[in-house]
Amino acid sequence: MRSSRKMDHVQFALQTGQSGNQGLADVKLVPNCLPDASTESVALFTTIGELNLSSPIVVNAMTGGAHETEEINRELAVAARERGLAMAVGSQMSALRDPMQESSYRIVRQMNPDGLVFANLGSEATVEQASRAVDMLRADALQIHLNVMQELIMPEGDRSFHGMLERVSRIAAATGVPLIVKEVGFGIPLENARLLKSAGVQILDVGGSGGTNFAAIENARRKLPLDWLNDWGMKTSVTLIEALQVYERGRVMATGGIRTSEDIVKVLALGASAAGMAGALLKILRNEGTQALIDHIDELHHGIVLMMTALGAVRIEQLWTRPVIITGSTAEWCRARRIDLTEYACRTEAE
């Protein structure tokens, strides 16, 4: 059943696509007509907590745990290796329960022996399971994903979520690699970000809505869909801004409907250190192949370099000092939450 569900998720993700309403149209970058920069001077390396990345693009968690998904993870790992991207695997719980599934995850480390690889488990995991997941991949970090609404809609999903924060806190204290807590597409509000920070979580991946919609995917698997829950969650623009009210820049990653170089530069300018991509990369891989995916990553990098040059930011952290105007429903949400957006609009390079 689990293997079938894994491939269900892949197929439905490709069929449903991405909603596209991740809120980044509300984010306006202020031009710089005197940038004092060149494309050759731009460097794309970045840091997320203790992790050093050669690119701000992360191949985020997608799949694993079924024979059919091993090929997907292998080719994603090849693309990540060839272009120096960090990569996360999908939830490894199925492999912890059935060692026969381990190869669909181990293939990532085999194909990318020297790259950054993130292990992945749900918030139901124990410390012992977290350690096994990290060891399975010789992982550089561990993602713990939060997906309450997905589980509730999923016909065979969890119905009890007691003790989530306590388990996350124990894993944060015991696991010998950086811990990343990520949402799968419903966002992390600032109240939850405060709790996670107090629990010892070093890095957040906010995982906002606007990308692969796991509510819609699970509803597509139900005999009696709960379609009224398909719009549940916070847009990526909103959840990123909320998380940055709690976490300092350098410890937040943005995921959720990131598709273009402009999307990436916008989330970096808002304060993210990296941008996770999943569904958009999966679609290219499945429809056009590995080389097309590598070529697409090159195009994304080229676009990021052009935009950073135009903004006069030759390092990722310099984007954090460039003025950004936040409009539309994102601004309305922030005003309702008493988040002051003038600091974004009035930034200067002197910062």
C-alpha cells in the first residue's frame, strides 16, 4: 500500500501541477540603475545555519520508498551532483519499516557521494528513527516535515498529533546534524516558529502554499473528496515574512511554488538563505529527462546572476539590504498581523 501511495503522490503531483499563487507577485524589487557590479563578480554560495551551499537552489524532498521512485531519486541526484545543489529525499519512514525500500533512498548518496544530502522523516519519528534515517544516507542534515492537513485528508493518514513539538525537541537535542523543520505546503505561522525555535530547531523551511498542493493530491485519492480544504494554508510570501519575525536571516529557507529565477531572487531578497524546488523540477525530469533538468538549473542560475547584477548584490546576503516593496494580499495579511513592512521598503546598502 505504501509503495502504491508513493507513486500516487508522484502521479497526482504531476497531474495537479502547481497553483502558482504563492504570493510572490506581491513582492516588487526596487531597481538599481547604478549597481557597481558585474556578472563575473556575482557568487551564488550561501549558508543555512551551519550548512554551506554552493547554490541557493535546493532540490527539496519529493519521493522514495518504492521501487519506481528509485529511478527518480537517482536522476535527481545526478542533476544535483552536476550542478552542486543540496538535495533532500522524501520521507524515509517506509524504509525504516521495510529495509527492502532503503535502496530508493541510498541511491541519492551513491550517485552524489560528496554532495549535501538531507534525510527526511515526519514529526512522528523517534530519536532512534531519526538517527537511523541520517545513517542511511550519511546525511548532512535532517528534515522533519510537518503535514497535519495532508494527514487528515489522507484516507489512511494520522488522526492524532499529540506530542509533536516534544518529539521534535528531543530530535533537535540528540541528532548530530543540523535539524530543518519544514512544512509541505501549508506554511509555518510566527506563533509556531516561536515554539520551534524554543524547542531547539535551528533552521526552518517554511513550505508555503502555491506549489504542489498535498490537500488536492490527497483529495484526488479519496472516494469522497474534501475539496473545501484545498485552499488551506499560508502563501509562501506570507509564511516567509512571518517566520523571519522569529528567525534571523541565514536560518530560513523558502519553498512553495518557486519556479523561476525571479521567484528565487524575491524570496532571497525577503530574507531567505535558499529556495527549495520540487514539483517544477520533477515535471521537467519526468517529461524531458535528466539533461533537460540540468540545462534548466543552468538557466535558473544564469537568471539569478543577471538579477543580482542588476540589483548590485554580488553575494546572497547583500540582497537582504536591497529595498523591496510588498503589496496586495501579502501586505494586507501582514498589516492584519501587525508586521511592519516599511523596513523592507526603506532598506539601504549601509545595513
